Amino acid sequence: GCGMPGGMPGMAAMMGMANGGMRNMFPEQDGSRASGAGVLKPQEEEDDELREEVQDFCDKWGLDSRFFNRLKDQLRKRGGKTFREDLASLSRTLQDARSAPALLSVKLREMEEGTWDPHRGGGGGGGGGI
């Protein structure tokens, strides 16, 4: 056995290097970013977190990369600050779904149209929040 089923462990290690490792490799850069560019760093970290959370969500529900990209883009458009609550809400919604991908498609369309309500919760909509 080659010890790397599907190449995932190696990929995860490489991803970790790309995220955390790169920053630590060039410590002197941090000082120089303090002026204007320093503002970008939290957003960058938030972005990494968003990407990881969306990836976990897609793995959990067996969703492919098209969903990953659409979901990531929509959550980012919503401001990025609420993505954890948004994903939790979508998880609750998908729990009752016969087809998670089909229902998520509907929810993504609602996000694109601006009609999605993360607080409405589960089945079928139209019922109001009780």
C-alpha cells in the first residue's frame, strides 16, 4: 500500500502549508504590511476559514465543486461575517431533504435573488417561523 488513499492526506498537508506555512516563512513581511495592506489580512484569514467551512459542508452533504464555488461566492457576497450561521441554517434545512443537492440548488437561487431567509429553517418554506 502506498499509504495515501485518494491523495487526500498529502493534499491536506499541502493546503496547510499554503495557508499557515507561507505566512510564517516570511515573518519580516508582517511589519511592512502595517500601513495600508495590513487591512487585508483578517479578510484573507476569514476567506480561508470560509473556504474550509464550505468544503466541510460540501463533504458532509456529498456536494461537488460546482456547489462549493457557488456557495462560497454567495456566502462571501452576504458579507462573510455570517457564513457560519448561514451554513448551520443550510444544514438544518438539508437534514429533511430527499435530495440535498436539489434543495441546495433552490437555496442558492434564493441567495442569488436575495430572497433567502436563513432564519426560516426547514421544510418547504411558506410556513413562516413558528
